[in-house]
Amino acid sequence: EKIIQQPVVKINLTEMYIDAATNFIKEKSGLYAASYTYCNCTTFSEQSSPFLLYMAFQHTHKPQFSGKLATNSCIRGEFGDALAELDWGVGQILEELEKDGVSDNTFVFFTSDNGPDLAFKTHAGVQGPLRCGKASTWDGGQRVPGIAWWPGKIRHGRTQELAATLDLFPTVMKLAGGKMPSVITDGVDMSPVLFENKESNRQNFVYYSQGSTPQTGLYALRLRQYKAHLYTRGGLCRNDYPDEVCRANYTLVAHSPPLLFNVDVDPSELYPLDPTEYA
């Protein structure tokens, strides 16, 4: 292990990411000798071997940046340029899988860890119709893109079935023929949704806040299309944000009975249902 750069030169950081990722794929595919320019080293492989590539981009967190190809390329400003560069990087990885002849034997999943950090205004993402953003248990802070890709195995289309990033571990373990550890895990296998267009093995999800304590426990609970909020509080959001429940200074509120929403028909969580009708 050695320090490559300090401080980091961001203008070519994405190219370094992609150089490392694509050379790793080349090496594992067994088709090429992989030369890593960022560490001045070369590795050789004579046969393909299974691999796991976890690719975590700096984009689109602050500080936002982009290289020469993406800078000033979007009307969305710095955030748009950073997002465009991320998109380019993902495309380079997918092209490498196809070029090396392993795309039909590789499962790819693209997702995010949380909703937009609304404290940064136009330097953050947009949650669309969803309420609030990062650090909130409203869906704007929790629901994220989930895009699965495996040519010949996953059909084009979309699903409304429930899944979580917690489910990636057991799913990948099953696909790789691995054995789950003998401990309780929170994830479930997503294979029925991904490959068979069937109902999800996940029918519920629990939501905890950064402020959760043993006294409060979980903040919200999802069961199929229904979501119940036992507690609500603000997230990482400016105190002048139009929706006051999203603001950082919006203090903890307990709901008894819980706020109940059908998020299939009310994704913005604006119109609570009468809980007595669903008891």
C-alpha cells in the first residue's frame, strides 16, 4: 500500500478510477495483461477467474468536480457535469465487460446509498415527487435508484417489487454459489424479482433514523405498499426549506396512532390514511 496522490488531483480522478476498474476486469477475464498506470505496475493472468468489483464513485458528493470531457457540458451546472462524468465512467466499465467477453456472465447492480443531500440546494440531486432527502425516514431520504444488468439473464423492464441494498449480499452469494455465514442477516435473495419476474422475498422494511435510541426504536415500518411512521424528524436540510418537516430544526414528533400512507398511490407521503380502517 502506498499513497498515490496527496492532495488528490480531482481533474483526472475519474479516469484513475476507470483505469483501475477496467484493468482489474481485463486481468480477471484472462484475456490481457493488465497495466495499471496509476501505480506503475503490471499483472498477468492466463485464465479467467470469478471477481467482485465494488465501484464507489466520489460523484456526486461535495466537493463536486469533473474532468475536461464533462466540464460545462450540462445545463444542470456543476452537479450535472459530475453526474455526466459518473455516467461516462459506468459506461466505460460496461463496455470493458463486453469487450472482454464476460458481460454474459457478469451481474451488475447500480444504486446509491441515500437520497439527495438537500442542504446543498442545486449542488445536490432531486428527489422528484418523494418527500425530504438524506438522513430522513421519509422516502426522499430512503428510496434510491436500483438498476440491474445481466445480458441474457435479466429482461428489460421495471418492477414495483420491494427490495433493499441489504439484499445484495445474499443475492450475490447465491449467484456465486457461496455459503451464507451462520449469523442472522437482514437481507433476502432478490433472484425471484431479477430473473423470474415474481413477487419479492422482501415484504417489509424497517426504518431507523440517525437519532434512533433504544427508547424510540424504529421510526417507520413498510409492509408491502403501506408505510407507517411512528416518529418523524428533520433531516440534513436547510431551515428555510419549503417543507418544514424536512428541515434540520424540525424536532422529533411521535405519532400515535402512526401516520399511515399507501406509497404506491401517494409516493409523496402527503395524504395519511385513516389507521382505523387498516387495523
